[in-house]
Amino acid sequence: MKKNSSLLFKIYQKFNSLVPLSIASICLLWTQISHASEPKPWQWYFQPPATPVMEQIIEFHNLMFFVEVGIVLLVLGLMVYIVVKFNSKANPEPTKTTHNTVLEVVWTVIPIVILIVFAVPSMKLLFFMEKAQNPEMTLKVTGNQWHWSYQYPDNGNFEFDSNIIPDEDIKPGQRRLLEVDNQVVLPVNTEIKVLLTARDVMHNWAVPAFGIKIDTIPGRINETWMKVTKTGTYYGQCSELCGVAHSRMPIAVKVVSKEDFKQWVKKAKSEFARSDKNTILRLAQFKKSK
């Protein structure tokens, strides 16, 4: 039994390492696979993971994919067997079988066992995703129609709005519908607690490379966490239909070294000092650009 379990585990490990490469090879027949932390046209696989959560999500996906492919091949094989063995030529007189107790037990028990096997790693992953164990800082995210507001409670409690850059202001090399005027800046390799809410209607803060997709709900605070392990700029979008400009609520997160983050915080404290006048001006400019 132990020998069989060890063999199955080795097969899964090998498969888990080959699945991304295999899927990437297939995608290359149609388009260039994504190597950046942003969506690509005709992208078929995940963006490269940038957090431990996303790494585990991909591993769990590959495990499920391995089992599901086996089930599909088994069912396909059974269908071919039935068509060949029980066609009208081979069996001119149809069978009068009404039931088979053994088969009925088998096709009931096996799916239950498979679901139980999936449930264990699934529940572990859900609990792992839920809350930070030892957060080093907090980021508060607020959804608005139709922009995001970010607050840094542990770094001076400054706050700023993040609006989409209109098409006419996009510069060469920038990404249409993904660039914002003020990016979220976070330190690399830092456990960050994220608190999310909304001021008006429900939104959804989603960054695929982080493995985060969570609702922001008026009057309620949702919590998640992230620990980004690679520097760079990561993009996401609002993923809850929230009104006419829902598609114009991008998310841009710039992850920098801890030293660069400290320097940015010093600058941001003065740049984003609380001012009702500045807030009104920003919103007015955004409305005008629409």
C-alpha cells in the first residue's frame, strides 16, 4: 500500500511540473504565452504566481486537472467500449438488463471518495487564504463608482484615489484600460493584511498574480492577505459589475524593495496629505476625462 502511494505521489509530482509546460506549449500554437503580470489576448493559463497563495492555487488546480483528465479518459474509453461491443450488429437482440447493484454502488462510492480527497487540500487552501498570521503592515482598499481608494494605516494613515488613465493620455508602452494615475506601492517579501470595503455599491478587488479576488461591500469589511515575493508591477481589475464604468476600474500594484518602499512612504505622506480640495479636484478631472 505504501509502495503504491509513493508511486502515485511521484507520478503526481512529475505531472504537476509538466502541466504548465504542456499547456504553455499548446498555447504557443495560437499566441504567445503570458510572462508578465498582466492579462494577454487569448491567454489560456494562469499568470505567473507572485504570492504563496497563488502558488498553492496553481498546485491545487494541477492536482484536480490530473484527476479530471483521468476521469474524462475513463468515461471516453467506456463509451467507445459500449459502442463497439453492444452495437446492433454484434447484439441483434437487445439486452433486458434493468439494473446492476455492484455497478451502481461503484459509480456512487468512487465519486464520493474523489470529492473527499479533493475536500482536504481544498479546505487547507481556503484557511490558508483567509487571514494573515503575522501581518507586518495593513492596506485598506475602498471601492467607489468608479475608482479605488487606498489607505496606509500603519504608515502615516495617508490616503489617495487611484483613477484610470484615459485613452487619450496613454503614453507609448503603457497598457490601455490597466494604467492608473496613482499606483499602489507595496514592499516585497512583506506579509500584508488587506482590509476591503466600499462606499456605494459592491465591487471586487482582483489581482490574478496574487491569487486575490474578493468583494468590497458597503458597510462591511472583508479581510485577506498577501506576501508578494517578486518585485514588479501587477495589474488587476474590478470583477463585480458595479455600473456604467465598471470596466474602467483597473488595479495597478507596484512592488518594490523595502528600502524603496520607505522612501516612497516619506514622499507619499506629503503628496497625499489629507485635503478635501485635492480630492474634489481629482474626481472632477476624472469625470471630465470621461
